[in-house]
Amino acid sequence: MLINAANIPADKKKSLEKEEPSYAFAGGVLGFSFYWLAFVLPFIVYGLNTPFFLLYTWPFFLALMPISVLLGIGINKLVSGRLLFSVPLCGVLVVMLFWQTFLLLTGW
């Protein structure tokens, strides 16, 4: 039995593919971290009455967590992984998203 196939060296295949850096991990960590920072801010501003408000509105704020992670990944990809730009931009956008939801639900 004769097999009509040629072996391709592993080095040749690697040289054809361009390796892109992964932006997902750093962006996901940024989005997740800023989500929890934004979650703590109402407790700092309004004190211990905040849990009573969050008791009935927690699904809205829980839905912001995957949005914040995806926002962090997207921002990190957009600025090509430069943390100098992605950290403040992600922080501002995630905190603003959280506060807009908080203010919308409180009616202010």
C-alpha cells in the first residue's frame, strides 16, 4: 500500500501564520475589576441604605457584569493592548455605565 502524501515540516507552517497577542485576558480582568469598583461606589456615596435599593434591582446590575467584561475586551483590542490608554478608558466607561443604570433606576 502506497500513501501519496508529503510531510510538511512544523517550522514551515508556523512561519505562514501571524501570531496575534491575546487581548481577552487583560481586557476581561480590567472590565471585571472596574465592575466591582463601580459596584462599591454607591455604598461609599449613599451608605448602608444602598443594599435595600439593590435588594430589588440586583438583576439590572448583575446584567452589567458581562457587558463590562466585553467592554474591557473590546477597548483593549481597540487600543492594541496599550494599558496606558485602555485602563482609564475602560474605567470611565464601566463606571459611567453603572452610574447611568443606577440613576435611571433611582429616578434622578
